[in-house]
Amino acid sequence: MAAGIWKYFASILLAALIVGFDGLGVRADAHEQAAPSGDPILFAGIWAQSGRASDSMEGEIVGAECAVRYLNEHGGVLGRPLVLKVYDSESTEQGARDAAETAVEDGAAVLLGAGWSMLSIPAARVAQSYGVPMISCMSTNPNLTLVGDYIFRICFTDSSQGRVLASFARNGLHLGRAAVLRITGDEYSMYLSQSFIRGFEKLGGQVVLEMEYKEPTHITEAELGRVQEAGPDLVVVAGHDESAFIVTRLQEMGMDAVYMGGDGWDTESFLKKGGNVIGSGYYTTHWDSALDGPLASVFKQYCGTTATTAALSFDALLLAANAIERAGTADPVIMQKALAETREFIGVTGQVDMTRRGDPQKQVVIKRIVDGVPQLVESVLPQDDAHSPEEGMPQDAREQKSAK
């Protein structure tokens, strides 16, 4: 295999669909690569295949599976074949712990997953306790990488996307009065809304209303009326696909405001639940197929999709393979060090420079919904957090993380 992992993609010829991937063996002469041999390297996907989270994780499984196929067809990693095995979390915290335990017992070199942050955190605690690296694909909760130094992610954090939303609202759209709605007891919603509020007020914006909701269908006309009476020019709904129901209700009431959300809006289910009739809205996400980076053609060809969830898991698996290649071994201790030292890794969803916290410094994509159709607005590379994602965490947790 070719050497010099940090120079891969240097000789990309997209017009001819020739990808230079030095260090992982995908080169102009990739068709001549010897088939991988020897003991396979086990990658464990901790994803829900049953329960309420299963529908949202189908894309992650697809992306990881096609990444394994792609790598094995081009020589594997260190000349060895990769094997991906999915362990069902059953959409529960205990199920995620059990799945991670079984994966470690099976000798997995790395854990991927586990989709929702509420499932990734218990799985991460297992991985950390055994000293096995874990890479999360879509868990944006800042607490995740606080679990320990063996825990990483390929996606941005809620701290990053909240600050980007705030900057775009103030500096891009020149909005000054915001109403912020979040889900009661939901950490994703809490961190996203807090980060937005902090950034918005720092830039001179005013938050005229903060309101929590448990279930969107239980929001009364009176509660929605409070939003309207506050007179915001911006309504931020820091939720998941249920946000579409709230936004469409406010639209039907004739509320004249801009609507905004985070990556929880970037799902097919969001559009099906009312996002397809939103007149104008903005949200942050991780990638858009219009951003035709070095791996975009390969990803689309092998995966047959442009789903962001699939692109992130494709990247997570390639990042793990990249670390093993640089380490020269699948030994978890040496691989962990390679992951922590990741710089200028180029994936489908952009370039990754790993921070000391195990979080990537990478782009945040802003999209606009115009008459129900999402469109790319811009890609932003945020500066490192002015406010550490450890804010709000117990002191001992922060000290444990900084000491590692």
C-alpha cells in the first residue's frame, strides 16, 4: 500500500473518478490492488435495529456498510479485510450498554454509533472502561466526549451549531428579537438552545421568550399565542422532527417571523411531518450533496444515497481505518493515540481536525427551506468554542477529562 496518509487525496482526478487515497490503498491503480487477506478487523456498529430509534439509524448502517465494501474492494486496511457487525441497542440505554459489552467481548477494534446521544453515552462509558476507541457519527451532545479520552466523534457539537445559528441570525439575516422553544428534559434541545441564546445575546440580540414543551401535539393555542404576542422576528425551535408541527401551526396562525432549527430538522420525517409546507426557514446540518468534495462521487456511487446520516457514518468508518493505517496496528491503545492526533482528515462531510476533547473542528452547513424544499445557503467553519462544551457539567467530570 502507498504511504503518507496525510497526503491522500492530493492527486484526485474527479473528472475521471480516480481517487488518490494514499495510506488506505485507493489509488489510480486501485483495480490492481491485491485482495485483503489474513485475520479480519472487526468494526462494531452500535445501532438500533428495533425500537423507536431504529428508523432514524437506517442511514448510518447503510453508510458504514458501503464504506466497508469500498475499502475491502481496494485492499482493506493494512492488507487485512474489514468486517462490520451491527449490535442492536434496542433503542434503550441498557440495550446500548449491553450491545457495547458484547462488541468488546467479540474483540471489536472500534465501536461506531450509537445514533442518539442518549444511547451513545452509555455505550461510550463501556468503551472507555475497556479502553476501546469509539467514534460517534451523529451524537452532538457535548457531554459525549467528556466520558473519556477513548471517545471521539465525526460530527460537530451542539455548541458549534448553536453559535453558527446565532451568528447567521444576527449578522446574516439581521434579526434582533428571538423566541426560543425547546423540549423539556431533552439534552440535545437544551444544549442547542443555550448555545444559540448565549451567542445571540453576545451579538446584541434579544431573547424575548423562552418556552419548553413536552409533546408538540400538546401545545395549546394559548401557548402558541404567547409566542406570537412576544413579537419576535425569529422563532428558534430547538427540537427534532416534531419541530415541523410547531412551525406549521405558527404559520397557520399568520405569524410573520423567520423560523430556525438545528440538525434535528435534517430528516425525511421532518419534511413528512410538515416541513414540506414551511414557506421559509433555516437550519444547520453536517453536509449537502451540492458540496462536491473529493469523496462525494465515491460515496454516492457506493452508497446510492445523499443522506447526511449515511455520509457521516461513511466518514466515521474511514476515520477509524485511517487511524489504524497510521498506527500500523489495530491495537486499541496505539489506535487511540492516532485518532487523537488526527489532522486534515478529509471525508465526505469535510475536513476534520480533532481537538483535545475528541471533537472535530469542521464545517457547519446552513440550509434554507423554500416552499418546503431545502437548499444550500453556505458552509461555515466555526472557530474553536469560546465557551467550552463542559459548561454546566460537574467540576469532577471536567477535571477528569482535562487530566487525561
